[in-house]
Amino acid sequence: MPLPSSPMQSTSPTWQQALANAIHSPQVLWQLLDLPKALLPAAERAAQQFGLKVTHSYCERIQRGNPDDPLLRQVLPLGEELQNVAGYVTDPLAEEQAMIASGLLHKYRSRVLLVTTGACAIHCRYCFRRHFPYGEATPTGQHWAEVLAAIAQDDSIEEVILSGGDPLVLPDHKLESLVQQLADIPHLQRLRIHTRLPVVLPMRVNDALLSWMQRTRLQVVVVLHANHANEFNAEVYNALAALKCLNAPLLNQAVLLRGVNDNLAAQMALSKALFKGGVLPYYLHLLDKVSGAAHFAVPRAEALALYQQMQANLSGYLVPKLAEEQAGEVAKTLLV
């Protein structure tokens, strides 16, 4: 079967150039979006603790002059991040305890998660790995052999999840080499890719990516991360259409975020936008209690009430599972 041509091809710039040109400076973001100057000093302080990063592609979908824009809220450093809030910690999911080799987490039966890189195309302010020690806990050099050996020695592992950071910031030749080595392990059956790039940098979905994904013997599952319908535009839908040609299931994990998607209209619009692109709403997570993100929290009772409204207003296949991840549990906890 010939590989379908990706609609995301472009002579200039490349996705690598677009990624390199991502916005890191609060002052630049303020100028581009005409934001209130009163918010800038706190943003600069917060960005010193957890750096600002957002692609121009994503930035173009944000409403100028609106500090409450739901996309801006996800990337905007705020003074609230500097507050110490009881119960909010640097490793809310105890991931360091679950690490069996450098960057290899074994939390749940039959699957492992591999932190392939600490780099992302966008820094979500609620990220549960915003304090993750990527420098010490990402495989490099000889560590890759140790990771592959650990997977090969445990034949109960059927699935490897590529995570990060974001695995798709890695060049395709490195990803293809890694996936081939994983495919050489007989008991592995599935490859799950957790990524935000098709949403925040859709030009990343190119022919090189599609090519190695099509060739692997492993069944590929792509899990996206989008939280609001405004994240979808024609470029994103083109990227999703290219991925759909692989016959790989496309799923979405969202986080319930105060000021972003904590109402029925936003959740309904998100599910419909996802399904329009061939993506199945998979999980809606309660916020992981990571230090610096408490201002995004939605109380459980409020989340449950919203979820009941979603069930009453959406077809069942458009309603994601409402879940919470708790350290040490054998699976994610479903709240309904």
C-alpha cells in the first residue's frame, strides 16, 4: 500500500525551524498579543521558575488583548504559580519511584512509559512534569541499551508508551531507530505515542513521520492532548487527516482546567471538534496536584456535576472518561 502524501508539506519553514522559533520571552508574547502590562512582572517571575514556551502556530489562535482567552490561559505564566499551596508537590504521581531504568516508568501492568526527551513544543502551565528531573531521568548513551534490555527481559510488557516532554520533537531518524529496536522485542504488540505536536505544531505531521509509523509491525495508537475547541483549525485538521490514513486509533486526553474548559459549552465544543477530526474523546482528567498549578483546580464535586451535564447533552461516544490518577494505584481512578 503506498504511503498517502501528507498535506503538511511545506518548502519553508520546516517544522524544526518553526520549533526553534517558538516564543520564550514574556515580553515578546505581551507584544504579540497586546496583553495588559500589569500582568508582565509576575509573568516574568513565574517564567524564571518554569520557562515560557509557545509556538507561533498556537499563538495565532489566541485572541489578542484577552488575558482570559482559554488558549492563552494554558501557556500564560502567572503570579499564582509562585504560591505554595498545601497538597501540591513537585512529583504528584510519584513517578520517580516507578522508574525501573533511566526514563522508563512501570506503573501499570502490561505497559511501560518511556520518557524519550524533556523537550516540548509548548509549556503547559499545569504540566504534572513541570518539575521532573529530565537531566537525570532521560535516557542517553548507554542508558538506551539498559532501557531496551529491561523491556526485553519482562515478557508481561505488551505496550510501550512514548512520552516526554513530547516524543515528536525528536527527529524522525531517531524515532524510527528506537521504534525498530522496540519492534525487535517479540512480546511487544503496541506502540502508544503521547503527543501535543499535531495540535500545537501541525506541520510536524510530515511524510517522514508517516513513513516510519506505517512501516513498524507494532500497532500504533496516537494519544493527543487538546483542552479546548479553539485549538483546532484547518492546519490541525489536515494533520489529523494525514494520521488517519495510517489507520491508527486517534484518542485525546484532556485536563479539566479552571478558566479554560470548566463549563458545559466548552466541553461539548471540545468533544465535537475532536470527533470532527476523527479523534475519540478518551479521558478528561482532574488536575494532577503539581506545585505551581493550584489555580487551575476544579473541585471534584463541581467536576462530577459538569460530567453529569455532559452525559445528558452528548452522545455516549462523545463523552470521555472522567478520571483521576493517584500515585501507587493499579490503574487510573474513574470517578463515574
